[in-house]
Amino acid sequence: MPATASFIRLPKEELSELASAAGGDDQQGLADFLAANGTSVVEFDEDGDIFSVLLPVLADDYDIDLETSENAIVAELAEATDALVVILTQEDQKKYLEQLDPENFSAEELDEAYADFTEDEEAGAGEAMLAGLTALYQAMQEVDSDHVVVIVVA
């Protein structure tokens, strides 16, 4: 079954509650908290598992590191849930928005990056990574001084 990627715009002041919501006994705690306190900003219909390759490729090959902001909260979320969680902040936006523009990438280039990273060639991987990149770019535009975007892949 493909993984689902959700892009939720959340007020920054709610971040401290995010880890608590994920750490409870309820498996749905994180999703319920985000649904109650955030707004979905990007529709991503592809397999969310592509982000487990796309994020490290962006960091290693393009110097776009989206996995290190809000470290303490992300670490708590990683411990509390099996999901991949990334939090896009205004600092990330200032550093990476222009670099993330999908116009800067090609499916062929991303296909090669996928093959290099996974040591496996998969048909359509470049297109899937480009779709993921487009979703990240759109989500990054939703960040401001009072809001972050929480990406959850589960």
C-alpha cells in the first residue's frame, strides 16, 4: 500500500503540542491534532514513500536540507510515530524557496539521482521525485512568520 503524504499548515504556537499529540496512546493522535489545528495546503496523490529518497537527495546533491529544522520536535515525533515528519519553517523558506523551484530540475536528472541513491532504476522515479519537489515548493510558499507546514508521510 502506498504511503500518504500530508502537507498541513499549522500555527507556530501549536508546535509544542504537536509532539504531545503524537506521543499519546492514540495511534491517530498526530493526524487528529493536525486535522483539528491545521489546514491542508497541498494535494499529493503520488506514493509518499518518494520523500524517503527525495529529501536525502536534495540534502546530498543540492545542499537543500529540509530535515534539520525544528530538530527537537522532529526527533520527538520520530520517536513517537513511525511516520516521516518534516517541518518547513520561514527560515527554510528564506534559504531554499528559489532553489526548490521545479523549473530548476528535470525528471531525467532526478531519475539519475534516484538511481544513484537507491542503486536501483525504477521507471517513473524521476517524475515521482519531480511531483514531490513541486509539492515541497508549493508547501514552502504557505510558510510565514506565524505558520509552518508540517509534512507527514505515513
